[in-house]
Amino acid sequence: DVDGAEWKGMRDLYEKRGILTSDDVGIVVLAGSGLGGGTTINWTTSLPTPDYVLDEWERELGVTGATGAGWRASTQAVWERLSVNTDSPENRQNQLLRIASDRLGYRWRTLPRNVRGCSDCGYCGYGCRFGAKQSTLVTYLQDAFDHGAQIITECHADRVTFAAGVVTGVQATVNGRALQIRSPRVVVAAGSVHTPALMKRSGLTNPHIGRHLHLHPVPAAFGIFDEPVRSWQGTMQAVACNQFEEIESGYGFVIEVPPVHPGLMALGVGWQ
């Protein structure tokens, strides 16, 4: 169903065709909207949660067990199911980032990716034509399907239904037709944007719903080189400069190279 075409990929696999923004248009939210969600269109970078983040979760936020052996075992199980590895070759822009980091004496690291048999075509953001990206589409959703789960696509969950305070199912719309699903259990996994919206449509009134969304700003810098740098070809992200990862108590930034196709570039470059 995917062919790598940029317009088709944005139209079919992204929320609002890739132009969902914050109210002030300060941040474009590149969110997945298709079977597999964001894992179908992400750039395959698969980072383990850093120890200092786990420490903060447990120490300051009360996430019990975040630093324990059970958490690590569960993370390792997911890591193995997604075939995460560091075997991906560098394309030219990743090479340039590594070379620049070495020249400046900055730390850098090889990035792990959830791929298997990847040809590094450079079009991960528009769905993997080869099934090499180990997204939930080809892992956990496939596992569920193999064990009898029924998957309904082109489906919009309108609200979760209740009776006497107990969940009874889901009301949904599929291609303009109403669908009623009866179930004693409902798992809401609609991402950080749609999960609170679904909860509110369902009549839940907890004041925290939708109040604590944090977005991930990504400023971009472009350069002019003496050689062709084809930013739409090859491994999405193979290395990262982590020299500034912990500037202040675990907070900072990393430097990576993104895949830049013409449409994505048009969002971030001033044209003259």
C-alpha cells in the first residue's frame, strides 16, 4: 500500500496530512495516522530511556519500579521483538556529522534502529515498502492478528461507552457508517493528541485530561557544502552528537541529521 511517494505518504499516513500545528503555529506536529500509528512513519531511531530520566521518573514523579530489574527486562523484551540493532551504514550527512564531532572534540554515538533487512532507501517517513522497519504494523499488531484479533482500518473511535460507571464498549464510525463494539474492556491507545480528546468525548471529567501535553521542538539548521549531500537518501539517522545532552541536571539537546525530502524542506526553509 506504500510506494515511497512523498505526497501520498503524507496524505495517507500523517495526521492532518502532516500539517497539524500548535495553535500559535509554532510547532508542526508530525503524528502518524494509520495502521501502526507513528511507528509506521518514524525514522527508526530506537533509544533506550536514559538512566537519569528513569531516576527522575521514580524520584520526582513516583513511577514505581522505573529503575528496577523488571522494567529493564521488559524494555529488553521489546528491544528484541523490534530487532533493534546498530548495524546500519552511514550516509553522507551522517558521516559529516560524525567527522565534524570528531574535529570539534564532541562526543557522538551510533544510533540503534528497529530494522531488519533494511536497504536504507531513505523513505522510512512514508511507510516501509520492504517490511524492513520493525514497526508495530509488522510486529505486535501482526502478533495480535495471528492470535485472532480483528483489526478495523479507516475507523474513527467516537466515544467509549459506559453503563453504571462500567465500560461497555466503543462507538465508532467507519467510512461514514456507525459501528458499535461491545466489550467489557477497552484500551485507549490513541497517542498523546487523540487519547485525551477521546476521553473528553466519552464524558470523563478528570481535570488533568489534556492539560499536560509536552511537544518536542526540533530547530533545523541547513548548510551549503562543496559536494552534493542528498538528504533524502540512505539511513535516516545513524549517529548523533550527544555532547550537550546533559547541560543542566539531565536536560539538554542532541544534534542529529534528519531525512529532508522536498515537501518537508518546504516547511522549514524561507523561499526567496
